[in-house]
Amino acid sequence: MESARVATDDDLEQIVLLARRGVAELTPMRGGATWAARDARPEPLDEAFAALLERDDVSVVVGTIDDVVIGFGVGRVERLRDGRDHGVVDELFVEPDARSVGVGEAVVEQLLVFFAERGCSGADALALPGNRATKNFFEQQGFVARAIVMHKRLSDADTESGPP
């Protein structure tokens, strides 16, 4: 049975493995190379996730099937300039073979509860422009687009928008 729970130190090894799989999956997608270089959590991931587990403004959640960790999510609370708190889903990954069975939904639900308990006025999550499945998933969870990031290639080192 699928479920989600707050992660513990015992989950760190699996979370790191899943996080690396998530980066590997997203990097070749449209927008993924810049996302990986700019926004993906930097190594060493074991230290990074261990530190996240200690923070009060962050929730690390694991998704399971029959108590086996096959997904994870990270949500953090940030303070907006107008004083409101806002939730941000920084990471969400579920093993491809375990998608569409409710694990991702359970993880997001846990993160939304975390945000609500901390008085957040809303929550954001990122979907790369070519990743229709992720966009559809978040829309099914009640998220709507509130911004679109536009990008222009300025050099051959930038692989995001095709030939110059």
C-alpha cells in the first residue's frame, strides 16, 4: 500500500539515491541543463539532506509502497517580503515504475499539510517546460501556473534553447 511519512536519518541513503536519479532524469529535458547547474541541490547530497532533516522550516518526506521507500519530496517555508509565509516544493521524485499509483500524491499531501500547519498562504512547485507529466501531476493536485520563466541563449555553452 502506498503512503508517505516524514523522513528519518535511516532514509538518507535511499533519498540521496533517488535525488541523483531525479537529477539524471531531468537534466536532458528542455530547461534541465540550466536547472541542474542552477537549482538542483549540490553535492555532497548526504550532508545536504542530513542538514535538511534538522531544519524546522523544511520537511523531507518519503513515499513508500509496503514500507519500501520509492520516492521523496522536500518542502521549505520561505518568508515573503510582505511578511507572509510561502511553501516551496523544492524536490519531488518517485521511481518511474511506481508512478501513477498514488505515491507522489501522498508525498505532496504531506508537504501541503506541513505548509498549512506553518500558516503558509500558498505553495509553489517547479515543472520544466518539456515535462508535461509533471505539469499535469501538479495541476491534478490543485496547483496552477503563476509564472513562466523565459530564457534566451547567449552563447554556445548554453544548451537550453537550441542553436543560436
